[in-house]
Amino acid sequence: MAEALRNVDAEPGKTAQRRQFVTMTVAGQLFGLPILDVQDIVVPERITRVPLGPPEVAGLINLRGKIVTAIDMRDVLRVGKAEAVVRRVGVTVSWKSETYTLLVDAVGEVVELAAEDDEAPPPTLDSRWRHLANGVVRLPVGLLVILNADRILAMAAERR
């Protein structure tokens, strides 16, 4: 898959605006976040549950001495819990001067894509996913759903 992602370049001679995305998977689906939104990638040692917290909040983690809220992207995207106990990866972002980490199944590579390759989320995409996405890009390995971190965190905040 890594090679297929690397080969997603604009046609020779095109001078399209290029953007970079950190790729990640949740329940086998490929997602991307603009690289400028990502502060860090972490593998949390321990996640402390928050009593009576909304389902999207997996808990709190200690990120170099700072307490950070961990948001479970499986709950946000409504794809169900992982079948096996797997160590999740955190993609750390900032929203309203606070730091959060989005827990995903795996983080992939950084890909560079032409802005003109973006398409609107198709109407057949789950309505929640459409709301959380800025667009989609067709790749040789499947559909890359480009997420909007601000919308994800705003939605999680509404549930509190």
C-alpha cells in the first residue's frame, strides 16, 4: 500500500497546488488529516477512563506531562469496537487552545496530493462521515476520506 500511496502524483507538466496529508486507518478505511493540523503521533502507554464521559472520549493520556483528552475515532465514526485488543495510535491535534489526540487503528505515510483531485463526499457516504469530511480522493488503494479535525472535536464537545 505504501508504494501505491507514493505514486499518487499529478500528471507530469501539471502545476497543481499540492497538499500533504497524514494517512491513518480506522476499521480498514483510509482517512487523512492535513499535515498542518497534526502536532504529533503518539502511542499512549495508558488511557485513564473518564467516569460518565461521552462514548467518543476514550479517556485521558499523559503527553509529556500534559493531560490530553483522547477521542476514540471508532466511536466518532460509528464503526464499532475493534475485535481484538490492539494498541491504538494517537494523532495529536489542537482545537480552541486545547490539545487532543485522535485514537486510530494505525497511522500510515504522509502523502502529497493535488488539490484538484479532491471531490465532494459522495451522497452514499454515511451522513456523519460526510459531515466530518472536507472531501475524498480516489487512490489506487481505495478512497481516502479527508477529515476535518475542527468538526470532529466540535461534535465531541457537543456531546458533553
